[in-house]
Amino acid sequence: MLKSARKEEKDPEGRMPLAEHLRELRNRLVKSLLAVLVTTIVAAFFYKDIIQFFTDPILQAVGCEYSFAELAKDTNETQCARIVQNGLLSPFTLALTVSLSSGVVLASPIWLYQLWAFIAPGLHRNEKKYSLAFVGAGFPLFVTGAYFAYWSLPKMASVMLEFSIIGSDNQLPLDDLLQLIMRMIVVFGLSFELPLLLVMLNFGGVLSGRKMAGWWRAMIMGITLFAAIATPSTDPISMLALAGPIWILYFGATAIALLNDRRRARRDAAGPADDEASDLDLTPEDIGEVESVSASRALPEQATTERVNGYDDVT
């Protein structure tokens, strides 16, 4: 059994010796790794279902119902593709990769809590409140962006196959396809975190709401350009389906920043509360000319000692 370093008497300010910090970090890491190991083993029994969950929408959009020989005789110039695996070790390597990736994602509540439990004692009460609020808002935003990526991938696949040469065989390596899916999910998920990042900068006093409101033209253009690159579909619906929510989130973040700036201005105008210390002016000031002060000689040996700049050799 691992002993938690905080089962002993806790310091109210979260202070502890360096050895205790290292022991606490070791315990948190071991618990996180055990959680990832358990969820990876569980995911290994369902890795085929996980792969089908991500690839079935694409196959439904571009999958081949006939053999390539039959498609070559098709006069309708139908374009489709099949998912393939190359190499003898490819299925086993892919199973390990999918299981481990799924284990890390499924165990994220546990290792995120361990990370929070290690950092939280060093934070003030307001910092804890804001951190929990940002984490609570960041996870749904990332999941929403991931869903938009999952929804747009079949449309993107059908558009990409339109560039195929007539009569050619389209084969999609499964490992490359899964890497593309994961990359799209991460990119879309992180793009939905942009408004949250702007709000964090505003609460930290780095960025004002007025400046965010002045950026609205450039932000709309940048978000639209990003959506056009991330969803290379010819129809504008797919692009607007990604750009529209990010526009709404950006203007929502701007409104929150403006309200926070107004609240901060009222608080500064009211001055500090009764239980708060007022701000000190620590600006250095010129003390003027130094005046010499005569002092009585306290020691006998100081009677014959010459003074230099108000000081004698003895002292």
C-alpha cells in the first residue's frame, strides 16, 4: 500500500519539505499509471469496436460494396475505397496503439484529479475557484470540437476521393486513417478552446475586453480561413458548421471579458474592503542631502580615533 504524504498533519498553507513533495509526486504518478494500465487492459478487449466506431462513418460515405474488378467495369465512374492493413505485424501493433490511446483517454478523470490534488495545496482560494471553472468549461468545449471533427470526416473523405483517377483502386491504410482521425479531433478540440484562453488572459489582467472587441473583424476572417483549411469540402455548409460555433464562442468570450472589466473597475473605484490591505506605493524617492549626526564617544579608544564620514575605525 502506498502511503499518502498528506495523511499526516497538514500545513494550512500547503507547505512541506522537499522530500515530502517528491514522495507525494511519486505516489500521484504511480496511481495515475495504474489507472492508465487498468483502462488500457479493459480497452484491449474492445479495440475492434473502438476502431469501427471511428471508421464506420467514413466507410458508409466512401465504402465499396463491390469488388474492384466489378467497379472497373462500372460505366457510372463510381469512386470508393476500402480500408486495408499492410504487414504481418500491423494488426498487433495497431491493437496496442488503439488500446493504449483509449486507456489514456478513459483514465483522464483519474490522472487529471491526481495532477490537481498535487497542485491545489499551493493555490489560493480564488485561484482554486478559477482553475476549477476553467477546467469545467474546457472539457465540454474540447468534446464539442471533437464531435464536429467526427461529423465532418465522412464529408471530407467523399470530397477527397473525387480526385481519384478513373479505374484506380482506392485503399486506405488503417493506421494512417486512424492517425488522420486523431489529428482532426485534436485540432478541432483545441480550436474550441480559443475563447476559453482569451477569457483566462482577461481574468489574469493581460488582455482587456475592449481590445478583444476591436479584433472582431480579424478574428472572423482568421476563424473562417481556419475552417476552410480544416474542412476541405466544396460545400460551404461544412465550413460554416465549424466556423459558426467558434464565432459564437468568441463573441461570448468578449462579452464575459467586458463584464469582468466593468466589475474590476467598480471594485477598484470602491477601494479595498475592510479586511484587505491597501496597495502600497513602493516607488523609490530621493531622500535629499544626508545630514551628519554627532554622537558621543562611548569607548575610551574612540577618543583619539579620527572619524571619516561620521564613522571611526573601531566601528
